[in-house]
Amino acid sequence: MKKIIKKSLILVAFSLMIYIPIWANTTINEYFEQNKFTDIKVSELVDSIFMNKHRIYEGLTYEDLSNIDLSFESKLFLEENGIDIEQKLNKFISKNDLYTMKFEEKQLYIGNLEDDIVALRNAAEANRFSKKEVKEYVDGLLKNTTVTYDNTISLYSAPTRKDPGVGFEAQSKNNFYQFTSYATLPNVNINNYNEIVWHFVSPTSDKGDTLDFGVRKGKWGWAGTLLSKATGQTDVALNKTLYDGDRIYYNIYRGSDGLINCKLVNASNFSDVIASVRVRLNNSRNDTLAFNKQITMTWNNAKLEGSYISNGTFKDSYVYNSRGGYFRLEDRLNNNHYGTFGSYQIPSSSSYTTWYNSNYTDYVNITLPRR
């Protein structure tokens, strides 16, 4: 009887634990080793979880967050690229395997594996990934935990053209469900704590609902970010330190469960996942999303002190529909959101940004004045 109770407590604990961001990057094996679990500690864990309900993403179950079922087409794609997915998945707990967990051998996979592999298949075709790159991507997909954000988070895009911000943008039409792009982080010189650099992508519904996913940099280092209407911004934990000039790769897509999957990986090694999150975007439906890529700088009303960035890029940006079609974003543009922009509050501020496109690469430089 004690064993049954202990097992039930463990299952409850881990069914809830995956929603708590502070534990999001801890595997089951690591967590148990670090905490040297006993019957008493399991009970304490469950009590702690229920005492901290504000940190739990309510209404979600493990089955909502994890599904490793794969279609024949996805299995064939993996097999053609030399990947034994069954062997790799032996290390992970599926929704059908919760009751046979072995803490020393298994980890949690968070996501819908079919959605993830279809998005990879699309990207691999458009970008002509090698077998090595496909294997690296799958390794990164399975070894890094994805954080799923609460349904109630309210997100918006910034800067808008009414905000004190300048930069470059290129937005697609509202006919897609996925976006990918290589990119390079700009070289940054910040002279004022309030002057912030942003490198991000915004999925936007045809009703105008939008969110931003990417990275930002102020006086200190690069940080991951989602933008929140309620709090100003929601930090996204990065799995590695980023530096000016680093090459990154975005893969953002709407899953079959309605969640927007946002992945940022090292462009030189896809197994090196920088950040992976899922969040719900209101009114998002397949093949009705636009994607807006931006490199911008913002500031508050403080005096400008001449901060600048150079050589920020987006390269080989593609948008995809759910029927397998893919297109260069530049061939499916919303021309109302393409090029450099400035703040409505500051005449001629669009001149702060210089940009050009060559061989499907956007090169962006921004220099703020001293005033």
C-alpha cells in the first residue's frame, strides 16, 4: 500500500512539476539526485506544489503537453535521415508510459512530436538541411525541455510606430502557419541603460493579435524575451550565453493544439537549443498568420546618448502553409510593413536606421543621435 501511495504522489508531483518554470530545465533523474527523494520528501513536494498554485499552469494535464505519436510520413522522413526514433524515445516518458517511469533512464518530452517533426520536414526542404543537420535538430528537440506558458498570458508587439522606437521590419501576408530564418545578432554599443536592442519575430493573427519572440540587449548581455501587455515583458530563459555576432536560427509555427511553438537554435549546431517555448495566441488559425521579422532599438524619454548597432541580419526567411507550400518571405510581403521606420513622435527618426537586402539577406544598422 505504501508503494502505491508513493507512486501516486510521485506521478501527481511530476504531472504538476512540468508547469513550473524554475524546474523546466531539470530532468527527472537530475531532480531526484539533487533532492535525494524519500517518502517524506515526495509528500512535501506535493504539498509545496499545491501551496504555490499561482506558479502552476492550471487546466493543463501531462497529456495536453506531451504527445509522441508520429505519422507514417514523419517516421519515413526520420528513417531516410538515419534516425532511429524508437531508440531515441526510449529515454523519454510518453503519455502512455507514465506508470512505468524509471527515474534513472527517462526524461520528460514536452510538446507534440508530430507537429515538431512536420515543422522540421518543412524547414529541411526549404533550407536543404543535410542529414547531419536533421539529426542535430532532432537531438536538440528531445534533449531540451520546452516551457509552455499559461493560457492567460496577454502578449503584444513592441515597439509599435507610436512608441519611441526605430528599426527595420518585414511582414508577410496573413496566409501562413510557420516561419523560419537564419539570423545574425548585431554588434552593439550601448551608452545608456534605457536604450535597448531587439531582434525578434512576431506571429500575428488576421484579427491583429500578436506576440514577439526573440532576444534583446541593453547595457549588459543578451536575454530571451516574450512581450507581455500586462507586465511589459516576460523573460525567456536561455540555455546558453549569446554574444554579438552569433548566428541563430528561428523556427516558429502553430501546433495542432493551437499553441505557437517558438524555437531558437544555434545556426552552426542545431542540437544546441537556445530557447524553446509554447504560448497560445488568440484567434490564431492555420494559414491565417502573418510573420513580422524585426531588428529595432527602443528608449524611454531619457536623453539619447548615441548608442548604435551594426551588421544585424535576417537571412533566407521562409513562410509556410499547412499544405506543404513554402515561399521566401520577400515574395509574400505586406508592403505596408516593409523597410525602415521611425517613431511618430520624432520627425525624421526613420533615418536612424539604414537597411538593404542582398541575396535574400537583410542587413541592418541603427545609430541613435545624441540629444
